[in-house]
Amino acid sequence: MSQNTKVVTGIDTRLAYANVWEPKHINGGKKRYSVSLIIPKSDKKTIKAIKNAINVAIREGVGKLGGKKSYNKASLKLPLRDGDLERNDSAYQDSYFIYAASITAPQIVDKHIQPILDHNEVYSGCYARVSVNFYAFNINGNRGIACGLGNIQKIRDGKSLGDHARASDDFTVIYDNSDKDFSD
């Protein structure tokens, strides 16, 4: 992996389909850790870095892609996709998205780079910076650029993007007589 194919997303990247704690089989393949990264179109710095990294991965992957020195990008499967065109989901509006996966577990840390151990803290819907790397693939005639999942730094909470709501979103604190100390 070249340093020129590695990108760390911005602080407004949102996690979706976050399978970052335990590897799972996806489409019958090897067990992988994976996540869909929703990147707002307004994050021009991250989008530019991703496009540049994809171009470097194409140049570096010439042998894997069939030996051509240049490619019509339309003939390759590329990881950066347009949420407005490909998803009928408000979470993807005005955003691009990338699927990133790895057979190696990502390190997951908080804003202060301290490990997060509570699996409920990082979920589909929270915001995070994520390190990813791009590389060429050629499998059974399918050619393109894939995205490897690196590490995750949670930035802040967000509305859950799944069927399961967080308890803190469902409930408020209730005080009653059982909370009083009657030892006096």
C-alpha cells in the first residue's frame, strides 16, 4: 500500500452498516470487518483526497488491471458512489459513500485516541474519522479499485441508522422516592 492511496476522512463522515466489532461473512466470502462511509459532498477536501487516491491506485495497479497504461474509468468498478443517485435514503442525500472492508480488525478510538471498548459506542449513525486505503483488484474479469478499512476515530454521536434505537434516545431520567437516601 502506497501512502498516496491512503486517506483519512473528515469529521463529518457518518458510519452506516457498521460491522466493526466482529467479522462477518458477506456474500459467502471470507469473514470481514466492514462499514459504509457516508461523506457529505460539502467535505470537498476528503472527496478530493479520495479521488486522488483512486487515481494513484489505478496507476499503481496497472499489472493487476490487465497491463493497460490508461483506462476508461467507466470500465472499472470504482468505490466512490453518489448517494443521491444510488440510494433512496435521506441519510445518503447530498453525500457520496464508500464501502470499506478488511479481514483485520480496525483499532477504534475516541477523540483523545483512547481505545473504545464499549461496542455500543460505535454504531451505524455515529460520526467518525476513518482511515482507508485504495487498491486495484481483478477477480474473475471484474476489475476496479477497492477500499480497505483501516482505523476508526469516533468524533460524535448521531441518530442511529438502523432498526435498533439507543436507550438514551428512547428514555429520559425518572426520579422517584426510590432514589432518595433514607438512612438519615
